[in-house]
Amino acid sequence: MIKILRNMKPYWKAVVAIVVLLLVQAVCDLSLPNYTSKIIDVGIQNSGVEYATPTVMRQESFEGLQLLMTEDEKQAWQASYTVGEDGYYHLTEDAAKDMEALDEQFTTPILMGAMLEQMDEGQLAQMQAAMAQQGGNPAQAPDGTQAGEGAGQMPQTPPEGAQAPDAAQNQPGGENGMPNAGQTPPQGAQGFDLTAIREEVEAQMAAMGESLIHSTAVNFTKTEYEAVGLSLADIQSGYLWRTGGLMLAITLGMAAAAVLAGLLASRVGAGVGRDLREKVFNNVVGFSSAEINKFSTASLITRSTNDIQQIQMVSTMILRMVLYAPLLAIGGIFMVLRTGAGMEWIIGVAVLAIVALVAFLMAVAMPKFKLMQVLVDKVNLVAREILTGLNVIRAFGREKVEEERFDGANRNLTKTMLFTNRTMTFMMPIMMLIMNGISVLIVWTAAGGIDAGTLEVGTMTAFITYTMQIVMSFLMICMISIMLPRAAVAAERIDEVVNTKPSIYDSENAVDLKDPKGVVAFHHVDFKYPGAEGYTLQDIDFTAQPGQTTAIIGSTGSGKSTLINLIPRFFDVTDGQITLDGVDVRQLTQSSLRAAVGLVPQKGVLFSGTIESNILYGAPDAGQGTMEEAAAIAQATDFIAEKAEGYDSPIAQGGSNVSGGQRQRLSIARAIAKDPKVYIFDDSFSALDFKTDTALRRALGPKVKDATVLIVAQRISTILYADQILVLDEGRLVGKGRHGELLKNCETYRQIAQSQLSPEELGEDYGKAGE
């Protein structure tokens, strides 16, 4: 995970922006269930009346509620209302700014009023008799005054002029069942013990949920609004439109934040993939053949494509899910605790079930995820070998065998992928079963609270939604935790390539080769391949001068190609020294060294493009004349002229749309156009017929008269007139000189010559050598 996150460091600004957007999205997402609850509880059940404190009420209700309040509440109550022209009490603008604070302060007396309002005459008489039996005298208020004289109790004597109530009017309520101001309590009850009533209401409130307390108190307000002539239908419609519009705005905001976060996350993921591909490519370009052989071409291709794709995908998911899931989970838990539903234990059950399931699946699938990358490498390796050697396979009739080999690698990968996919597919139905089971458990548990009046339907709905959000958050985290190991394996494979230091590199004091002359010298050079036990070359010592042609000949496996690959530092010598113009090639920068060398490999390699782009590959700034001259020397003009588009004719990848001889001539033209000081031809004339070979070498002579030419050859006829011929045998230099000298002095060269040339062709030197 740390390795993956480290790749995002250059995009920290975008990551910060994503975090902010995800925070906005989480806030919006967590707000919606609360508004859904309000739609149900307030908009539908409470007819759109949101607050228990009335915004307008009748005088008798205003004064009646005062009788149920403490002195502090009474003062705040009177300060919050003013009498309007219609004779009703209206909430002041200042007080209306914080309706939630008013509800918190006045819900208890309003709830007391609502409960008294719902009692019939018989219930009131029973309550009065019960209180009379408990005390006989008015209860003492907390400050020592008689109940009724202070807060929480009605006055015990009517004002002057008031008539005593008869038996039929022995109830302490006005038209709405509440005690009106100045009304006399029933005889024998010694007055209401309102402190006792308040304590009873508060005890009931403690057993009720917050939302249910609010809803009960709102019933009083709804009755009051109807009494003053307000339309509950209009209030409900207005509330639903306002809340619905707000939910729509929140949803649009959440969608916008999600889209922007997804866009930025995708850009960051794509940037990470691009950067990794660039790092891998730049490092691989500097690899020597030793590093290429260590990883294999197929594996490097897989790491540059499939592995980086895994990291790119997981990087995007980390930014979208791993950052968002904890925000949603923590926020959901906080919102669940606020509902006061008392079912938090269900969330714990859900989370434990999910974690147990994912842990089991991870234990089963994890080894397969790690194996999958190795099998992808294997498929790529087999496919590349088959496609590269397709002609050989057909020539030997091995199509069926190679098909079976590819089928075996493909089936192994398919089985592994099917196993992991089936494991993941198995997870989703189980997850849905857990989530639906949790929903049923919530409904089952909440049904008792709803039936008892301690829970509301909207609260249950919000709890279900929050629980699903929390469960989904843990599910997202668990899914990422399953994908991370595969991405971690890919990250390790990428790091292995990026952190591999090329064995061929510029030394700290490397210098550029300026105005090269082309003198190449081997000073007792030994070389063995990395990891090999024996030496491929031993004690190679010679000098190749400008204006001369040095030919290298020997049996197959004698080390000819290895020797010339040491000059441009495709490998470094094990012992000894190679110099160019007297400077050790290891002390020269690779760019300046290779700029002085024109290499024509044994197998002509062309790149997709045109004939022109391939000839001018090493000298892109050269003009048309240079290109045509190089093509003419390489004897390529004739077949280029036959093409309709000439030098603009397309070349397919690898030069597959031209013949082997044409491909080789274009490779030679590419080296000539570069105009180097050192020409290296690695058996480059073997694909040419004798006539073309002779014409090419005759045209090449004037061009390279001031350059050093090294030719690796298999045919004696190619090097008969070389100024210096080096004869290699099992990695040792067994002969050095001109053709005639070697026929006399070098048995190895003589045997090669005898195998290729007739006695007449060998001439006088051969006859003298045989005497």
C-alpha cells in the first residue's frame, strides 16, 4: 500500500482536492437519510409542523401553558411572544431565529399541556383524587413555597368576583382541557400538584425517544394552528416542497462532488500509470543484455502493461473508495448514535459478519492472486516465442505441439482466474444476504419500539439507511483489501525493474568524446557473461586503425559477435581494457561513444515507419542527399525506386513487409547515413548475394576511407582484401594478419579457407603454405 501511495506524491494537490470533494460527498450522503426521516415523521405524520413551539397561538393557550412552567421558563416564554393585531400571540423575529433552542426549553410544558389536553373529564378527576390522597395538602415547591403559589402549580383561590365551580364544572380545564389562568382547582383536591405532574411527564419522556417526544409535543401545536385558522394541508405541502427541494439540491451537490472526485481520481490513476511506464521504459532502455536476460522480454512486457494497469486501477479505487469509506463509516456511526434508536448492536453484528466472510475469502483466494501474475508472464512468454518463430514452427510441422504448449499455459491461467472470479462472485450473494438480513433484523427490533411508542417510522428508516451505509463502507474497505495484495505483487515487480541498476552506466568522471579519430584497441581483454563459469573471450589484444578494414573470422561460437559487442559497451570487459582514441571506453559517456560507432547487426532490425525514417534513424537531421547517397552505397536504390511511394513507402513492424536482403541493405544504409568514425558489420553481408556484396563493398570503400571498419564474417571471400584479419578459436585470438600471412601461419584460418575456397581461388599463398 505504501509503495502504491508513494507513486501519488507528485499529485498531492489533486489528492487534497479529492479528499475535500469526498468530504462534501460524505456530508451530503449522510444528510439524506435524516431528511428522509423528516419527510416521514414531520412531513407526513406531523403534517409538516417541524417545531413543537407554536409560531402563533391563542391567548388562553398562551396563558394556560404559563401555568405549567417554572419562573425561568415563564419569563423566556413571555419574552418570545408578542400580541398581534388579530389578538393572537405571535413568535417574535428574534426568537424565531433559533427554533431548536425554544423547543429544547419549552418541550416539557408543551408536552404537559398536550397530555392534559388528551385527558377526558374522568381521567382528570382520577388524577386529582390520586394527588389529593397522596398529600392532602399542596406539595411543597423546591423553594419551600406552597405548590400553586410558585412555579408549577395553579393558584388555589379564585380572583375576586369569580364564582365557585359547581359539581359539573369541577375540572381544571378550559375549552381545550388545559387549566385557564385564574381557574379554581376542584374542591377536596387542595389544587393541582403540578410539580408532581411535571416529574411524571419527565419520567415518561425519559422512556421515550427524542423524536417521539417531539412528535407528541407537535400534536399540541397542530391543534393550536387549526384553532387559529391555519391550514395544515398548506403547511404540509410547503414543508414537503421545501424539504424535497433541499434533498434534490443535496443530491445534485453529492453527484457533482462524486463526479469531480471520480474525474480527479481517474486522472491521478492515469498519471501514476503513465509515470510508472515512463520509469520502467527509461530504466529498461539503459539495461544491458544481462539485465534483459535476467527479467526476460516477456516478463518486462507484462510488467509494463498488466502490472502497471493493476496499480493504476487500484490507485483510482484507493482515492475513490479507501478515502471515502472511512468518512462514510465514521459519519454513519455518529448519525446512528444521534437517532437514539438503541439498536447500535445490530451494526456490530453486521460488521463482524462481513469481516469474517472477507477474511475467509482472502485466506482462500490470496495465494491464487499471487500466482496469477506469474501465469500471465508464462502466457506472454509462450505467445511471444510462438509468434516470433512461426515460420520455424511451420517448417518443422510443430504447430500441434506449440498449440498444446500454449493451451497448457492458457488453461493454467484460466483456471486460476476462474477460481478467483468465482470466489469474488460467491462473496456478493453472501453480502446481499447479510445486508438484507440486517434490514429484517432492524425492522423486527424496531417494530416493538414503534408499537410501544418509543420509536418512529422515520427514525427506523434513517437507521436502516445509515446501517446500510456503514455496512457498504466496510464492504468497500474489504473489497479493496482483497485487490491490494495483487496490486502489491505488481508494485513489487515494478519496483524490481525500476530499482535494478544497469550494469552498464556512465562513471562519475565520464567525459564526452570530442572529434573522434576512430582508433579502436583491445588490451589483453578477457570477458565472461554474468553468471557464467568459463570465459567467452581470453587475452584479446589488437588495434584497428582508421582507414583500414579489420575482419574477424572464426567458427560458430568462437566469440566473434561478443567481441564487437564490447566496443559500444553492450557488455563491459571482465579484465583488460578497450580504448577508443586512447581513452578507456568506460571513461566515455555512452552517448558520445555510441555516436562515434555505426553498428549493422547480424539480423537487420527495422522499425515501423517509412524507408526514409529508417535510413535516417541515426541521423534525423541529415538531408535528402545524405539519405539517397546511403541508399545508393547500400545497393538499395533499385528496390526503393520500384515502390510507388519511394522513400515514403511504409515499413511494417520489424520490417516484415520487405525481404531479408532488402532489410539488411536498409540496415547498412542506416549506418552509412550516420557517418560514424567506427563501422561495425556483424556478419551483415551474409544475406546478400555475391554480386550485391561485391558492388556494395566497392561502393563502400571511398565512403569509409577515413573510418575504422570492423567486419565479422563467415565467408572468406568477404574479407580477402582486409588490412587485418583476426582469427578466433574458442574465445582466443589464434591468428592475426593478412590473408596470405594467415594461410601460411594459422592452421585454423587455413582450415576455414580450405572449406570455402578451391585451390585456384586460394592462389599461390595456399600452395606455399601446403609445401
